[in-house]
Amino acid sequence: MPDNYMLNFDTRELPQEDDEYIVLGSGIAGLYTALAASRAGGSVTVLTKQTMMDTGTDKAQGGIAAALGDTDSPLLHREDTLVAGAGLCDAEAVAALVSEGPDRVRELIGLGAIFDCDSQGLCLTREGAHSRRRILHASGDATGAEIQRVLTGRVQEDNNIKVLENHYVVDLLVRENTCYGVLAYDRDRRSFRVFRGKVVVLATGGLGRLFEHNTNPEIATGDGIAIAFRAGAEVMDMEFIQSHPTVLNLPGAPRFLISEAVRGEGAYLRNCQGQRFMPRYHDLAELAPRDIVVRAILKEMAVTNSNIVYLDLTHLDPEVVRLRFPNITKTCAAYKLDITVDPIPVAPAAHYMMGGVKTNLVGETSVRGLYACGEVSCPGVHGANRLASNSLLDGLVFGGRIVEETRKFLKDYQPRRPEFACDWLLEPAGIDYAALRKELEVLMGDKVGPVRSGSGLKEALKFFDHWGYLFRHGVEDAGQMEVKNMLQVGEMVAEAALARRESRGGHYRVDYPDTRRRWQKHIIFRR
């Protein structure tokens, strides 16, 4: 079909490299999978579209959830995850996450990760919808950066792992539903290369950059979902986008995540009139599931005719606040905000993708040889609404499961070496892709954001229909590829949201505000 590739190419004319594992992405999911594969005796190439440190993992503040406390258990963690998931979690996937999670975290500590401790051992905090203190954190509010530091260092020391930065994966090379490798664009040399692998692992992260207001790094443009869909893989639960309730909303300041752990330590949400409002919406108040907190904030904004609410820490011990949240304290101070004295102006912003490339419990997609883990994947573990701090754990558990599964057959597997080509795409369209990207981001925020309507979603789909002709044209650079991927995944988000005529978890329709039993099912896309 004319839209299964991004550009015209012929693998016979391009340099080619072979490895057992081709891992796409350098966050926690990709790097942990690469390390696990290397320890199991595999050779690995990691491709990342910018530097190793340009990841969602590096920006994660709150922590990583695992049932390690004396009063906690995997069973309690499981129940909390299922409740937050609003009826759409896969129970077996959740069981795998919570039961294997503690060992994966201990392994992370063994690799050198330093989490905050006191005289009693690990410091565990609580976040929204958790019934126990089970969130490990590092340097107060820089957990992701610590995990990224450790995994990056270990990968760089490993002779079985080759990391190629600034390599943008253009498309998967798939024939007869089997993946044989990837076509990649070397952004430094401005040339194309082919990487063949017995196992290709998608660990490319999410798609938050589709939205004008988001908490995600620049790389989070949905590339992995788009290339998997073009290659024939099933994609599931695309309507479920989690907004983070508390993101700094201050004139002149970039959107900056204010960790859920702040509410876990006792901060209050107040409207612009100074009234604490969350107890009116949920028994858990500020620690309700994220989707409930987001909708409560949006309602308070509408009622008070304001575009912000406030996160108030002023009743907490100032020294404790500064010690527990040094990064947030420092960032806010740069904008003349003392969080021990001044309430923080916040608003929701796009944060996490619950859906993605559909996988089973060992990371297999519907395409042979293609696996996925982390935010790009959808094994059903998060359902309609991810439980706070389960995301980092997800990458560890299911990345490890991919390696356990593939080592069973890899030594005896000798894949074919088919060549691939595309010559049917028209010349590049010659439009302003930067302007189109900005228009797309605004549209997604306005029409496909945390509050949706049938009429707004239909307007969004008209936009995607209008630009559909671009998929008959080739592209000239990685920036144009990125925009086309954003168009592809954005359309799936809007189409799934229009199809789901109910409200559940991260999907809210003003014209269908109730959760409906007959919609306790999944929407799956496949070419």
C-alpha cells in the first residue's frame, strides 16, 4: 500500500548492519532491555533519535512504585492499580507488574541506583490512589534522572551494546508479517542506514508532544506507534491520554511538572478564591486518581472563570519542603516563586499515554519479531488511567520479560534477509511543516484534550482528512517525518475518542459523561 513507508528507498543501495537485538529508545525501558539482553549473551544495538539523555525517564520526578514496605504487598499494589485503571486493566499484566516489580527495583539498586533513605531504610512516599507508602524516590524529586544516570552508565560500559545517537527510525522492515529490521536516518551524516535484527524492540516512549501543553520531552511525538501501525501491528486504547493535574502555569515560564508526590506529602489544591476543593469531589481528596483530580480542577476553573488553580504547601514545614523537593523549589525560585510561602499556580497538561502498540505479557506485538515495552506499548497494565509511579516499573518488568522470552529461541533462529524498496511516493509536498505542527498541537489541545465532545472530535478528524494527502508524498528531513508521525497517531487518538461513547479514566466526553458497562472493552486499530 502507498502509505506503509515514509519515503522512497532501496535497501540494496544502503549500508547495512546486523545484530541480535535492535532496541529503539534510550529511556528506562530501552536501556534496561539492552542490559538484560547483554547479560543473557545477546549482542545489542540501541538507536535513539537524539542523545541518550533525551528521554521521558530523565524528566520523571515522583518515583517508582513497588511493594517494599512492611505494611505493603503486591496484592495491595494490584488492587490499587486495578481501581485506578477504571475497569480496563488486564489482570494478568497487572499481576506480573506488581509481583515482579520489587525484584526489578532491587536489581536497579544493585546496578547502583541510589534512592533516598533514612535510619529505617528506604524512604517511601505516597501518591494519588495508592493505599500505602510505596514510592521510592531519589534526590527528593529527581528519581528519573538518577535511574537514567545509572542505566546510561551501565550501558556505556557494556561491550555487547552499541549505542547510536541521533538516529531517527524511519520505518520498520516487515514482510509477510515478520519484522527483519529498521530503516534509520543518521541525522549527523544526513544519510540512511539499515539495521537488521533477530528481535526489534520498540521502547520509543509516548506522544505528549502532540498537545500544545504537555510535560513530555521533545522526543515524545508518537514515532514508535506510527511506525508500528504502518508496519501492520495492532494499536490499542489510543483514546486514553492521561493529563497530569499539577503543571506549573505561570506567564513566561515553560510548563513544568509539579510532582504528585507534593500532594502525597500533604499539599492542598485551592481554587483562585483560596478555597480547598478536592474533598468535595472524592473521599481521597488530593490523593484521588489523576483523572478525577484533573476533572475537578477543570470544573473549578470553569466555575471561578480562571485558567489556574493553586497547589498550596505553605502549611508544611519549609525545611522539609526544600529538602524533599529541591528541583521543584529551585525551578520555581527561578521565576520568583518561593513554594514555602507562595501557592504554586498550576493547570493540567498532557502527560502519559495509556494505550499504544498492543502486546501480550511477554512484549510480543502482532508482528513476528517485533516487541514493545514502556510507554509505547499497551499490554493492558494501565487500563484507562495509569496509577501514579507505575510507569517506570512498567519498563523494567516488561523489558525483562521480552528478553526472557526471546532467549528461548534466538540462538536457533536464522531469519531470512529479504530486501525492501519503495518507489511509489510523490515528491515532497513543499508545505510549511513547522506551521502545520503548531496547528496540530493547538487542535489536539482544544478538541482532543482532557474534555472532549463529539462535535469537537469530528472537527479534529476533518483536519486529519484534509492533510491525509501528505502520506502520498515523501519527506525531506527528520522534522517532516516527525510531523507525519504526529498526524498519524493524532488521528487515531481522535478517532478512538469519537468511537468511545462514554467517559472512563483518561477519556472524558461531555456528551457521554457516564461510564457504561457495555463499553468495558478495547478499541484496536490495524491496517
